[in-house]
Amino acid sequence: MSPNIGISPKNLKKSTNILATILSNEMTLYVKTRKFHWNISGNSFMELHKLFEEQYRILEANIDEVAERISQLGEKTIGTMNEFIENSTLKESPKEYASQKNMLEELLENHEQLVTEFRDYIPVFENDNHDIGSADFITGLLQQHEKMAWVLRRYHA
Ligand SMILES: [Fe+2]
């Protein structure tokens, strides 16, 4: 049974397609942040090991919220590694082990990229799809990425 919430089936589909991209990017950044948590070394090892854990836990919670919103809007949610990679705009770096400095830079750039992409999605949700719920939800997500980016940016002198 499809949701009867004043959004046309076509617009629901447009919203859930964007949400699938967002879900994929959140997964990519979650996996990357965990990789860095596992492989961090250097003079700030324990601090950054803990910081990355704090951030991947935030991402993990967000992943669940995004996936369940897709379901709330009446669509099946993608859930395989292949689909996440296909739909992600963030890039992974297989076989590379970044320095402490480069880990911080890469995570910062990724969070900033998501903030920028989300800002473009919000008027599409709100004006094109008449989906104020997703516009508000992604605004909240954007603010969380702004905050995580701010923490990472503070490590740059
Ligand atoms: Fe751990």
C-alpha cells in the first residue's frame, strides 16, 4: 500500500531516488571513517581514534534514519555494497593508507562535499517534490555534517 500523504507517486519516487544517493554517501563515509579509526597512527592516535569512532557512530545512526525514510515514502531500500558504491558520489581509496593529516583532510572534504550537495537537494524536495518532510530531514542532516566538518577543520592550523 503506497503512502497517501499528499505527495504524488512520481514525486515520492524522485525523493526516494535522491535519498538513495544520500544513503550511499552516508555508507561510504561511514566505512571510510571506520577504516581511518582502525588505521590511524601518529602523535594524536588515541584522540583521533576516539574522534573517528564518535563520528562513525553519528553516521551509523543517520544511515538508519535515511533508509527508514525511503521505506516511509513507500520504496524498497537498497542494501548491498555494490549498490552503495554505484550510487555514491564520494570516492573510496582502496589499498591506500593515509597519514593522520591526510585522513583529517579527506574526511573534511567529504563532509563539505555532502553539505554542498544536500543544500542543492533541499529546494528540490521542498519546491519540486512538495516533500517538506525530506527537506526538513536533510536540513538536519546537513547541520550534523557541518558540525562534524567544523571539528575536523579545527585540526588544521
Ligand atoms: Fe573500535
